[in-house]
Amino acid sequence: MTLVLQNTLTRKKQEFEPIDPKNIGIYVCGPTVYDYAHIGNARPVVAFDMLYRLLRHSYGAEHVKLVANITDIDDKIMKRAAEENKDISEVADYFSQSYSEDMAALLALPPDATPKATETLPEMFAMMETLIEKGHAYEAEGHVLFHVPSMKNYGRLSGNSSDEILAGARIEVAPYKKDPADFVLWKPSSDDQPGWDGPYGRGRPGWHLECSCMIAKHLGKTIDIHAGGLDLVFPHHENEIAQSECAHGVPFARYWIHNGMLQMTGEKMSKSEGNIETVRDLLKSFPGEALRLTLLSAHYRQPLDFNRALVAEQKRRLDRWYRLTAEVEAAEVPETLITALEDDLNTPKALAALEALAKPETAAELKAGANFMGLLTASAAGWFQSAGSDEIFADEVEKLIAERIEARKSGDFSKADDIRDNLTSQGIILEDSATGTGWRRAD
């Protein structure tokens, strides 16, 4: 089977055909680093990490390049820095590092490049100059703005008309705009605000411009895949298309793929709503692998109602898989898994394929398939001794002890011994006494 992806631009599933099979480029919108990442921020990372792994498998790791940016210039970062009396670079660097650590804990492969907006200012100045020369942008009162009516097919990604765009978006109304829909490429900074000197005065770039320039710098003028959250379709991705295509005169991205939102009790998870769970806090209670499996349990394009009970359920599934695969070496990656993932990254179907292999005679295939998805990467002993595992695993130990007691009562001493040996291999020591059976972890 060939990889097919739901392309937001064409609104249908399409067979993936790279521009150059030996040079495949993927761009995933990264974080604005002013706070710890919440689990909703992690969803695109895990979802498109799965795409990255699949493309590396199909085309070779050396032929696939993943770029995920860091937005380190933003009003939210400026606000946090002012509150803490710090330079914005201190705030951005701290939360960039914490973000990288948290995503690594979710077993996401590191991108091939993680450019920062502050490193891309020369490219931004060059793109603004080109857009002004071509009549797509203009200067006004210290601002540089993109003139939306200059692009005839603006809105084709979101499918909105100009009137619908204005009605549905929070667009700043300003007297210096030629058209209400025009958006900022560069804005002035006051003396007490961070800013950079450039040909259009001291200021800072607009969010949309940053991504267009980082993509051109690291992947080229036309890329294979642009990915991100569904909430970025408009205005962010729409504006990226406008800037890039008007500046370069060629298509910007061939495939646009977007993940659905994470929800808490049916509401979109966001800092503004105050209904968030940070990855850092969740990692105090659960292994990162359980969080990863939870995010993969729903199709990436569908909403996912996140809660801790769901994570606990996926943790128990991993407990079971680790026990099954404790003594086996990984075999070849099962074709049923690859086929499922090639159908628009159908991770629920892929996990069902793994469940079908969750038995002793196919444990090696289970391990290989799970490894491919970034799961079962620890040793069984390490898994069961890991932080956040004790409370849930205790229930599993007690169940096995109860089974062992019943086996001994019925005279099935072979089964009782097998249970003891299984627990011993996982670092659990059973202690029989006249009052019953207790257990402890090996020193």
C-alpha cells in the first residue's frame, strides 16, 4: 500500500508523492515559548512524529528532514519577561529547553532542525522587501502589512471568502490599513519593548512571517508537507501561504495536514480557558510512554477527550505488553501495522494490529511493531520500576499474587512457580508467611 494523507488544501485523501524521494521536507509549527507545554501542545508533536517515523521507514532516514520551529519573539513572551523582570531571551531559552525535555519524555524523535525566529531576521527583511516590490505589502506608520486583496485566491486553505474571514476572525481594525483584512509583517516596538533594528525601523516581526522565512531557509520555497493543529488553518497557515507564494511565485506546500484538538470534558484545552494539564505535571504521575500511547489512541484528525483515567487505562495496556515481551527480541515490523499507518496515519487501527499480536507466540512481532510506534522502548524491569508506575502496577502484582494463591490451593504448583518467576524477572520479590503473601521491590 502507498501512503495516503488527508490534504486540508484539497479536502480529500491523496496519495503521497514527494517532490524528490531523496529529499523530503516536513515542517511542523512549533511552540511559542512563554510557559510549560500542555498535553494539547504535545498532540501534533506525537502525531507527526509518527508520520516522520513512517516516512523514514519508507524512504530512508537520510532522505527525510523534519523542521519544527521555536517562536521566541512574541508579545506573550514579552509579558512573561516583564512580570519576572527578565530579558525575553532568558524566558524563551528556559521554556525552549523545558519543551525539548518534555517532548523527549514522550519519545518524540528530535527534529533535524529547530530554527528560532530571532535567528531568521535577515530572511524576514528580505521577504518583506520582495513583497513590497511586487505590490503585495506596504509600509504604514512604522508597520509593514501584507495587502490581502493583492492575492486573488487568498482563503483557499480555509475555504473562506473575504467577508467570512473578516466576520469570523479577530482582526485588528487600524486606520493605517488599506484593507481591514491586511495583516502585520512588521510592527514597531516602543522604547520599553524588545525590538530589533531593521530597514523598516526598530520593531519585531509578525508571527506569520517567521514561519514562512524559516521554511524557505531550511526546506526551500516549495515543501512536501506542512503540518500543525487545526486551529492554525486560519489565519496562521492561510497567511503563510499568502506571504510565501506571493514572494516566491511558486506553490508553498503540496500537502497540508492538521490534527484535531484535545479536549477536557468536551471543551478545547487551552491556557486561555484555564483547563490544561501540563506535560511536566502529568509526568509526575505517569510515564511518558503512557502519555504517548494515550495521544495515539485516537485518530490524529479527530478530537480526543483527555483525562487521567484514560492515561491510566493505557498504562495498564503497556504493563500487559511489557510482561508479554519481557524475554523476547523484536522481530520484523508487522506489515499489518505499516498498512494501517499508511492509511492517513490510522493509529487506532495500528494499535488494534498490535493487540492482535499480544499473545506469547507473537510477542516478538508485538515488540517490533510497538518499537516502531515509539513504545515498549524500555526494559521490562526498568518499566515496572520507573517513576509514576508504582501505584498502578501494585494492582497488577496483587492480581498475580491472588492467582498464585489459587493455583497453590488447587495443586497447580507449576503455575504458581511460573507466576513467582515472572514477578521475580520484573524485580518483584514475594515473601510467603503464615499470615499470607507480601511483596517488595528488589534492592
